[in-house]
Amino acid sequence: MSASISQAGPIPADDPRKLRAELRRVMPPESFQPQPLRGVVALGLVPLMGVLMWAVASGRLPWWACLLGSFVLGQLATAVGLAAHEALHHAVFRSRALESLLGWVGFGPFLVTPGTWRAWHVQAHHSAANVLVRDPDILPRQSEWRTQWFAKVFHAMSPGSGSLLSFVSFFFFFTAQGQAFLWRHSALPQFKHVHMHRTRERILTVLVLLGWVAVGWWMGPLGALYALILPLLIGNFTLMIYIATNHWLLAAHEESDNPFVNTASVATHPAMDWMHYNFSHHQEHHIFPAMSPKFAPLLRKHLRELNPEASQVYPHLHALRMLYRRPALYAEDGQSLMGKDGTPVIATEELRRQLTRPEAAVT
């Protein structure tokens, strides 16, 4: 394959249809088949989570063991949530009922119903990733910050804004984004293409919240802290250290939903890839959302053979540091980021150069 690529030249990143078609051709057929074992393993973690919740809420363990248990619970919740993410993209089970079951146990702890997730993430975000106005998860523009209260809140929570809130927001940002879509974005005209029964999902979300409140009341204050609150905060933080680096260091566009331009992956520790279902391979996920991330490393290999420049993979810690160093508002054209008063300004191309310079290069 390499010889034929070198003769024909790389397929340009601005031709996503052709690049996707060639990647589909070279990937093995089984990579586009559901991988139910991943869902079975995730569902098998749920009883373990129940036992651990009982243990840390029982009052029989020392405080340090409860804190350790909370951390483990947060990581287990993250893992099951990421398996649910795969399932609701049809990459795990063929059965919609099993997809929804995994969606409930994976996203329920984050107060997100499967119906909300399908609308928010699968339909809205994936149809317009990092597209101005149309992506519910995109950073605001400076003009929006000046005129919209929601943009002001989003900016204050975003790393790089310099606000005190931005330094703690990762502990609740994912849950907040889900609620923002459910109660605000889903009613906006730019999301009229999204199929969602808003009333039902809102009622279900309130019931989920009341259910967790009842469980926490039964556990008592310390039990709820260790078994529910801290794992939720840790799970949010873990998800956000991936999510924030996937799009918020890249250019925004008015029309183009192009994963070879609008989405990045991160190179993280192998143990995190193992624990978190290869979620670091986010560009690869956006290329083929219904493909199991089990095959994402192979997809990255083929993409680099077809067009090395189209593969955007940043060192994880370096990308996180950069999030807090660069400003957090887009210019009108989405090609640069700026502060509230218009300064400083940094082009997204310059961010990419800094993230991929030799001393930060990934393999």
C-alpha cells in the first residue's frame, strides 16, 4: 500500500469523503462489526461498583480507604460510561435494548439519560463537530460572549478563561453540558434536526436525580460523599481531560464537519487507554463513529500512511497545559482564539505547531 500511496500522493485532509472511503477500504471488515464482549465486560463492572459503593458507605473503612474507594469508583464509572458511549454509537450490541441498558448504567451516574445522549452527542455533536453555532459543545466566539449570558457562563467554566471557576469546572463540566443540552440547547432552532422527546427526557432526568438523592439520604452524609459525590466529581474530571483536548485547541468552521481538521486525539499512558476503552483515540472515533475503538490504533496507522498531516495526535499532558495557556474565545472566523478584550490572539495553526513541535512529538 505504501508504494501506491507514494506514487499517487497523499489524499488531502480537505477531501474527507475520499479519505474516509480509502480508510474503509483498507480496514479489516471485522472492525465495522459490533464488539459485544466490551459491553459484557462493562456490565460486569456494575455489580463490582455496587459492592464498592456499599463498602465505602458502610462506615467500616478508614477515611483513606474510603477516598481510595471513591477514586476507584470514579474510574469504574468512567469506564462504564465510555462503554455506553460506544454502545449508543452501535459499536457494541446489535440490540437497541442492550444499548439502552448500558446507556442507563453508564450515563445514569452523570445524570444523563440514553435519550439525551443520543440527541446531544450522537445527533447534534457528531453532525457538526466544532462547527460554529451548530455544535452544542463548541467554545463561544467573542461576539457571543458580549451578547449572550450562556456564552459568558461557558467561557468562565472553560480552561484558558483565567477565571477561578475554570480551575475546578472539570469536576462537574460533563454533567453540566448534558443538562445544558437537555434544558436549553435542545429547544434552539439550530437543533431542530435532532430527534428528542424533550418532556420525557426531562422527566426521566429529574427521576434519576431524585433516585440518587434518595440513595444518598439512605447512606447518610459521609456515605453519600464517598459513594456518590466524590466518584461523580472524579468521573467528570476524568472524562473532561479527554473531551477538552479533542476540539478546544482546534479551529472552528462555519460548515465543514471534517474530523481530519476539526478533531484531535491525545497520546496518553497505555494504562489509561486500557482503562478507558481507547477513548484517547478521538479523531479516529469521529472518522468512523460506529467502529469500535478497539480498532482505533490500526485506523491511526493507516491514516498516517495515507496522509500523516491529517492525523492529529497531541501529547496528553502538553495538550492539557496548552488549554490553560491559550485564551478561550474564538474570533469570528474561528481560526484563532482570543481573550475577552480581544487580546491575546493566537492562531489555531500556531497552537498545532506548538503541540506538534519535535520536543512534544508523539509516535
